Amino acid sequence: MQKLLLLAVASGFAFSIHAAILSPTIQWQRTFGGNKGDTVFAMLQTPDGGFVVGGDSEYYYENDDFLVIRLDSTGNTLWTRRIGGINGEHLTTLESTGDGGVIIAGESTSPPSTNGLTIGKSSPLLGLPGSADAWVVRLDSNGNKLWDRSFGSANSEHDPILQPLQHGGFILAFGGPSAALVRLDPQGNSLWSTAISVSGNKFQLKEATNGDFLLLDWSKLVRLSTNGVVLWQHPLVPGDWPCAVFETKTNTIIFGTAPSPYASNYFARVTTVDAMGNLLFSRQLLAQEFDLVAAMALPTNGGVIISGIARATPLSDIDYGVARFDASTNRIWTFLAGGNDSEWLRTMIQTCDGGLLLGGSSDSGVSRDKTEPGFGEDDFWVLKIAPDAINAPPRLQIVRSSSPGSVSHTISLTGVSNHLYAVDGSSNLMQWVPVFTNRATTGSIQTNLTIDAGTNYFRARLVP
């Protein structure tokens, strides 16, 4: 989403609006949970600007349910749902269905049942007692269950991940001895399934623009055709684990990985390959204060954001940690947040206003950055982070001076160095005419222009 600054001007006056400070700040935070352990593992933003957060909530001797909470745009709870059977469940994926509802994937060791606290499980346990199936649950916009489906074999499946598809339905992948890629229709019925080879206990899955699938595991990036046939593989650096995979507008593929947790001189790695899997470049992002990088994001205006667990000093408890780098891997800012005990960041999403939503768990009560009390051993801790100055509108100042026969404008714009900005003018806020487009080579632009006297409104925007 483009960030705009809108300005009205009058003769003889200068107007100015300041951009946000460079380092991001907490807009709001929420703590949720019961008297045992609760952890956020997945989040999404809804079409109306609200959010859904989901994770695991322990209810009895390490048996967890799915816990899914619908929030409005300022973090107020709209509804809460516990989902599961009499045994344990582990939530791994939460996605929007496009109709206001959500679809959830995770692991389930339960037969058809409910523990009395939950939306129960209807689909069978396919594996042996004690083993886990891939379990998919679809909810409507009010949190009511539409259907649930189990996938797997007699073996135990792990870490299912699910993506909505651009032409309808879903793609599901899961690991284990019977690892598979499964194409689902909108009702969760299997259209086809094919065996896949995955390494490790965590992987990423994305649909490419042309309908192919991109699968990133502990050892490789794999491109599969629309029916699951392997087209090519690109190896990872041994020991790296998968954080994220993206396809750009030019069909290049960017994927993020990081070494195993707690490595010395910790860093994250960003690698770019072309559509055929050929290496274009790979760069390291120095993240020495991080113990683990859990997630990555690509801002629309360049660079990369990493997040995970970090320490302010080597002897500090772990906090939520986020760092932004530019396209040349220079650190732009670092953000740490936590209480007096430990926080563990598990997931991060970019929000439509250019900010971030962070989720994971907190052991802390009210202390330091944490403003709400805890409920149990670990709690859901959700932080909404404001846009940084790069994602915020630029600063714009306009001075108008009139003389017989002409109206002169001195336009000064302050933004981020070496970013391209456009300024448009309007007389009615409905029709906009380009005034100029220029690059803020040193962080600012100043120009003198003669513009129609009826142009009373100006806007400045970052050009992607």
C-alpha cells in the first residue's frame, strides 16, 4: 500500500507535516490466555482491517487445543474459539478464505470428540493411537465451524502448512514418513495427492503467479508444477532452516533462511534465484543480538525485515526482536520489546498501514514494555507496531507566492535517501495532476514551479 501525505495550501503561507521517527513504536498490545501455556503461531489481517491470531492453548497435562481469536483493527476481541478433541492439537497455519472466514491447519492426535471446552473434531484419526494427522478446519466470519478434514496415513504427520489458491481451493503440504502435497477443493475434499520429500520439521509453501508451488524446507527450495511434479531444486546452505519464501513481480524468487538457533555470530541469509532456480545472489544479514530468526518480510519499498528472539545484552532474558535492513544489507533499525521475564516471538505479518503485527508468547507480567498482566505460565502476546519513517508519509512543505500573471510554488519534500517520490496537485481532491517525480538522493528535494492558481491541494507519495 502506498503511503500518502495530503496538504492544502493558501497564498503566503507555508505548511509542513512531519514524518514519523525512524525507529518503530508499539501502537497497541494485547495479552490472552488461560492458567497454563499459550503461544501464538500464526496470524492474518482481515479485509476490514482487523486481525485473527491463532495458536496453542494448554488445557490438561500438555494437551493443547487450537485457540483462535478475532480482533478489530485496534486489538479489541470480537470472538474467541477453542478448537480440538480429547487429545492434543498443534496449530501451524492460519489463512483468510476471502469471504471473511478463516482456514486453519495443524496437527491432531484426537479421534472425533470434544473435551467440553471446544469446537470439537468431527473427522477421524487416520493414524495409530498417539500419532498425529494433518487436520484442517474452516470457520466462517463469525467463528462457526463449516467443516473439518483429516489427512495422513498410519504414520504420524507433522507441520502441515496450507495456502489458499488464486483460482479457488487450497494446497496442503505436510511432513513425516508419508509427506504429501494435497490439492483441496473449497469444501476441503482432496482432488489429488502426491508424495513429496521434505527435510526437517519446518517448511514454507507458496503458490507462484503461474500456479506452480514453491516449497522451502531445511535442505532445498523446490518448484513443483500445478499437479505436484518436481520441476527443479535449489540446495540450501547446510544447517540453515527455512524462514520465508516470496515471488517478486519479475518472477524472481527470494527466500530467507537462518542457521540453527543460538549459533555464534548469528545472521540471517537472503537468497534470490530466477524462475528456473539459478542463483542470482545471496547475502547475509548480521543479527548478532538474535538467538533465532523465526520470520521474514519484504517491505514494498525495498529491503528485508527479520524477526525472532533477541537479547539487549548477552545476559538479558529473551525479547521479541525485529530488525530492518536495506537492499545492501545495512541495518536501518532494531526493535526489541519484552517484560522482566522471557518472550518468544513466533510469527510476524506486515499490516495494510505499513506497520507490523508480532505474535508469540510471554512469561512476563506488567513490566518494561509489557503493559498487561499475564494469566498463566505463558500467554499469547500480540503487538501492533507502527510504520517506520520509511513506510510513513514523507514530510512536505509548500510556499505559494503570487505575482501578476503567475503563481509560483516552492515545494520542499523530505523523505528517505535515494527513494523516488511523486507530488500531485488537485483543485477538488478528486482529479489529480502530476506535478513532479524525483529521487531524494540526499533525503530531500526542493524545486520551484509555476502551477495553476486553482491547485489548492497537494499530495506526496513514495513511488515503488
